[in-house]
Amino acid sequence: MTQHSSRTAAKKRSVRFLRKSPVVLCLHVSYPSPCPELIIDILRADYYVTNLLPKFPSRRSPGALPRVPPSLKTHTRHAHPAGPRENNRSIKMMSAIYDNSSLPNNLQNYYKTCLRGKAMLSNPNTFIVKTAINITCSGVLVREGLPDTPWDSSTSCGVAEQQAWELQAEEQAIEISKSDPALAWALQQQPRRRHIYILPSSVPCPWAGFADVTCTSFVCSSFVRAEAYNTLSYRDLHVIMHEAMHNFGLEHAETEDDPYGDPTDVMGNFGSRNGLLCPSAANLYRIGIAMPLRGNWEGDFRGSYGNLTASNFTRTSQVTLVIPAAYARDDHMVVVNLGRKNSTDGYVSSFRNDIPIFFISYRVASPNMSGYDSGLLPEHDRSVIIHAYKGIQDEMLSSGVRPQFIKSVPGNGTWTSDFYNFYEDTGGQLKLKIKRSDANEAEVILCRAVADRETDCTDDLDNDCNGLIDRCDPPCIGSGRPPRGCPKSAIWF
């Protein structure tokens, strides 16, 4: 499986860069012999975001985005690259970023589709600089207040080498901008920049991608090895999206046994299918792109309707909800928190640390290769997907807690969680059954079991969620026959 890594922004706070800019800049960096030929395409972008939670003050509305002066057009500078193979790779890489790419999962389409237009890579603020830049192969990083750090790109691909690439590329960009008014304008802009460095396969990096998790400084970076860029496969674009989403604060999407194992999330194991694989409901909630179902009453801005706690199950025991497919709406999930008694203004928070918070969504693979979840594997198409996530909802802070893939439930299937001990009206067991599903939505029945078997035969509740209530449940009947009107068997779960 392709290996990815990540680093925290704190490791880079001692490094100083130019001012932030709402632009994309691409540069080539080459090394002299005896270092391996190294060309780095640097993608610099400010992804501005709208309609997000107010607690994200670093995100701005489109109206606040500086615009390119009319006389400064987005353009390409042509120079002599290091060689035809590397130049071919770079040209293919540039085409992979934009909507006119031959690949449907180009980076712009990933953002426009999976992030629902709330984060965008804007063409008017994109600059490509193809001038070949020669930088040294090795050296020593000298930073105020920190020990001097040697670096050598011919033998290593660590943090020191990455910082050296960043610093020297930045210096060269300043020099180029002296004769390039458009580039000079771009470097003077204030908002955050995010850099994607495309590395050739010859670099001694043990990973396919490496990125800063969260973006708390002027510049956040991600590095991607060009494993197959001569053919520019769909997998390459999955890696680029994966690393770019680390800058948004996302951790890896895991299973119980594999830190990269989630097959339904581009932050996990994105498999071998072409198309777009969007982040899971838990991860989209994490960065404010999506939310629980909103109710049909005025003022439910945060999805209180779809944010269920233990109290939602106390009277009727069962809850029936229609969950839209993830592509249809930004409020496309149900969150169930049996570790909390009541909801508070739609915020997902937990009272008990021993009980997971379940994120339930319905995923449908688009037949259009550029459509939402077109890269979802067939075994997860038209399925209810269940994740557990107890992390915070903030792009600027990372608690280190990762969403965990629990189950993919197809067709008319069912799922049952572990049983969690009761404490102050919290706990129990969550059971799910798909009542019906189609290309647009799934209707699900949720039940909170308060016992492994029926223990209270007079409360008019289905305490064990087997579809039989009180006098109809075998523990209440004993050795006798079920009363008239009872179901013949426990058919619900």
C-alpha cells in the first residue's frame, strides 16, 4: 500500500517565508551533479472558504479575496527545463491541477466537488512559473535559537531537506519576480499560502507523500513523489488530494487494525479505482464542510435534527430518518452520541470518553467519472457508511484523534454496535437497519437497546431492539405461547 506521512506545523514555525498570497505558483528546482536530478513543481494556493462555522476565523469569504489587476494576466514563463522527461512530467502535472485536465479527478474538481465549492482553487489567482531554478545539493540550515542542521538531498528526504527546498525556492521566486510584474504582485498578497511540491521519483524519500497537518503559519507545505507522472494516473491525484487535505487539518482515516485502512475516504486507503474519492462524513464535519441533518424549522443552522443523543431514544426507542446521499446536500449525516444525555445547539460533543460518537452517512458512487464519489469501490456503493470519531471540530487545531471506519452496510442490511454500560441515562447499544435505499437517499431505523434481552415487560418499549415489545418478547412470555397480535418472530434485527 502506498505510504504517506504527515508533520505538524509546529515543526516549521522557526522557518520564515514571504507574505501569504491567494495565488498558485509553480516552479522547477534542479540540482547539479552529483545529486540526482531534482525538479520540484511548487503549487501555491489560497483556498478561500465560505459558509463555514463561525469558529473558523482564518477563513474568508470570496468577497475578501484580492483580485488580479486587469493588466496582470495569469500566464506561463517558459525556460529550459532539466530534461524532456522531467519537463513532460511537469506539463502533465500542471494539467492535472485544472478543470481542463484529461483526468476527472484533477485537483480543482476535487475541491469543487468533494468540498462542495466551500474551498476553491481559483483560476484568476493561479500563476505558473516554469523557469528552471538551480539550487545547492547540500548545506547547513542556520536558524536563530536552534542548532545548525546539515542537509543533503542526495541521501535524505527529511525535514531539513524539505526546509532547504522551501527556502531556496522562495528566494528564487523573489528574484524571478523582479522581472515579472504578475509574480511580484502575487508575492505581495497577504492571505495564507499552501504549497504542493511535486518531487521526481529519484529523490530518496521513503514515502509517497508528506504534509503539514493543519495550517497555522504563513505557508503550509505538502510534498508528493512523482511515482507515475509520466502517465499521470488517477492514483497520483489521490495522493495529491490526500496530502492537500492534511493542510486542512485532516488526520489519516483508519480502521481498527490499519492507520490508513479506511476504504471510503481519500485520507485512508483510496484503492485502485479511477475517479473522485471524497472524504468521509466525519472528516467533512471535522473541517466544517458538512454537518448533521438540519430540521425543517427555522434556526437549525448546525444540524440539531440529525444530532442524536441518548434522550432521543427514551420514549419510542426507535428513530426513523431519511439520510440523503452525500453528494446531494451538505447536511447529509446522522450523528449518534449515546455518551451524552442531550444535544446542545447542534454541537457534537461527548459526556463519556468510553463511548464512541457514530457518524452515519449514505454514499452513492456517481456514474460520471468527474462526479461525487465516482472513485468509491463497488462494495461501498449505495451503502450506509458508519464511522466513529471523537475529535474536535477545528481546522487550526489537531487533537490527533482520527475517524475510524466501522462498517459499510449495503442494501437492507443491519448493524449493531458494542454494548456500553449505563451511567446516568447514557450508554446502551445502537442498532441500525436500512428500511429502503435508492440512488438518492436511504431510510434507516435506529434503535437504542438498553439491555441484551428484554428485562422490563411493562414499559411498552423494545428494550433489546429485536422488534418485539414486552409481552411479545420471549423473556416476558416464558414457556407460554405469544399473545394474539404479536409478530411470529423477532424479524427486525
